[in-house]
Amino acid sequence: MATASRTLSRALHHTQTAFAFRTTTPRRLATLGPKISSRRSYANQTPKPSSKRAPLYGGAAAVLLAGAGYYAFALKSMKLDAIDPVKVSSAAGATSGLGKPTTEDYQKVYDAIAKRLLDEDEYDDGSYGPVILRLGWHASGTFDKLTGTGGSNGTTMRFPPEGDHGANAGLKAARDFLEPVHEQFPWITYSDLWTLASVCAIQEMGGPDIKWRPGRQDRDVSYCTPDGRLPDGSKGHDHLRGIFGRMGFNDQEIVALSGAHAIDRCHTDRSGFEGLWTFSPITMTNDYYKLLLDEQWDYRKWNGPKQLEDRTTKTLMMLPTDHALIKDKDFRTHVERYAKDQDVFLQEFSDVISTLVELGVPFTTGEEAKKVFRRTE
Ligand code: HEM
């Protein structure tokens, strides 16, 4: 099978270059690769509404259709023809014919995402997990605590102005990956779907349990955030504090969040940067921090943006913003803590991701509504 040979060649490639850094055994050996052999099917059907409630749902559907029609017309007149009116009905915050979805309903959505992550193993380094995580982060990281704008309530990246921002290059792959799941569970808002998918990707890549609750509403194109709210990898510590401080994060949280760069890579056709951060690109570990501290990092001489490479193998990379975490002494304290103890990192990563995916959401539920979803076995 092409998949097997591809997985093997990836493994060989990684093994050839990895020996110098293979210092960590992932807490859970939950790389997506080995799971591929044990695919299973899931019960993903959404419950059908009872016939007694049919008129109510019929009426609601008519209102929604009319609403969607209006949105389609309004958006078309704004020359945003690329927007699918069906998606726009969700932008208006449509829920379902389900009544109030239960935790088990969301578990079914989780299972469907996890199944797609296992099945679609030909993408990039063998998983959509990293790009899905990046989607959830970019959808949430636009938050501005002073104005209350942006954040994970809205998924305004569905619309051209925001979807076309340079920082979001490549995320269409993640948005498209989640479309069939939304078609299967049309009652879930995109805002809940994208953030739940990020949590699912982390868990399925061997990361920590992450608490998540529903309650986000989609918003229309008028809520798109301006370009420039996400970090620029070529900058330093002041920039990181400025960007993440605007979201409400402190030094420890900035360092914990950056640990997401334990997984996967930069692509020249997206950000212009190139290369892997670690030798285990689809498994969540604390190797990112270990490498930052243990390796010597030199500026790469190449015809591309300013980035660093490891002196030993010259096959790994760090962005200037990653490197800033060891140059700044307050950031560095946390890098050292996480490099020393993977469990501490995973716990604090879990907490900060749970906060990240809630930025800007006026929840009507309390902390008790937050649940950890079951991973695939
Ligand atoms: C600290 C500031 C950050 C900067 C400057 C930054 C920048 C970047 C850049 C330039 C890429 C490469 C994109 C590409 O070429 O495909 C990338 C990838 C990635 N980033 Fe970040 N990022 C930051 C923080 C974060 C955070 C907070 C998370 C998640 C919590 C995250 C998750 C990821 C992931 C998973 C990828 C790999 C995506 C893929 O392989 O498709 N990053 N980041």
C-alpha cells in the first residue's frame, strides 16, 4: 500500500537524522501511524427529531432558509460570490433539529473528526492533525481583550478578507477537511467545530486531555478581524508579548502555547519558512524545548526569510520567535521547566489551549460544562 511505503520512508528519513535528539519517549505512543491498521467504524448518525415536533422544525427551517436566502443575496451583492449560502446559514448561528445537543452528540462529532484524521493519512507528514490545530489557533488568536473583538466566536476566517490574510495561508486545507464533518453534523456551529477539532487533533497526536465546552456562535463577514493580529515569526520577544498580551496571555502561557511547534513544519509555499521543528512531527512531546536548549542554533544561509537551523544536522529549524524564548531570560525559565518535565509541559499546555479556544466567547455555561472527550482506542 502506498501509505505503508510512505510511512516507512518517512520513518527511515526521521530515523536517519533523529538519533542525535531522540531524547524523549512520548507520554502516549499515540502517533497516528500505528492506529491506521486498526480502523473502526463509528455510529455517527444524528438522532431524528420526533414527528410531533415536525411542524415546529418545519417552521424553524423555513425561517432559516429565508435567513440563508437573505444572507446569500446580501453577500452576493457585496461581490463575495465565493461564499456558500449553506455555510452562511450557520454563520447566522443556526443550531439543529436536535433540541439541545448533549455531550454524547459532541462525542460523535469528535469521533468523526478522529476517524477522518486516521483515514486521511496521505496529507503532508502523514496527518491533518497539525494543520487542524493551527486552524483552531488562528481562529482564536485574533482576540483583542480591549475591544472584545475576534476570538473563537465567529470563524470569520471562512470569509475572503480574513481567509486570505497571509498568516492564514494553507489553512484552506484544514477548513476543507472539516467540511464533510459539518455536513454530517449540520447543527454544530463552525466555531464549535473548529475548536473541537483542534482539541481532537491534540489528543489524537498523543497530547494531553483538553477540556472543551460548546457555546460559540458563528458570525458574518462584517466581524472579520483586520490583518496583523497573529504573530510574525521573524520578530522577537517584544512582538510576542505585544501580540499574546493583547489576547490576555502572560509569559508562561506564551511559552506553553509555543510548544505546539513540537509538531510539524513550515512550508515555503505558505509562510515562506521551511522545515521541521522536531523529528517527531505528528506526536506531541516536549522535544521542542529540549532542542531549543540542547542544540546550537545558527541563522540559515539561504534565499528565504530569516530562520535558524541546528548546528548538528542542519535539518531542523526554529523561527526567530521560537529562538526568542531562550534569549529572553523570563521566557527561558519556562523553557527550562518544560524541557525538564514533559508532564508539566503537557498539563500547562492543556490549560492554555483550553483558554485559547474560549477567547472572546460569552458562554452562558460554567466551568462544569467543560468535558474531556474520549480518544479513539
Ligand atoms: C509564538 C508565535 C507563533 C508564530 C510566530 C507561529 C508561526 C508559525 C509559522 C510561520 C508556521 C508555518 C506555517 C506553514 O508554513 O505551513 C507555523 C506552523 C504551525 N504553528 Fe505556529 N506560530 C506561533 C504560535 C503557534 C501556536 C500558539 C500554536 C498552537 C497553539 C501554533 C501551532 C502551529 C502548528 C501546529 C503549525 C504546523 C502547521 C502545519 O504543519 O501545517 N503556532 N507557525
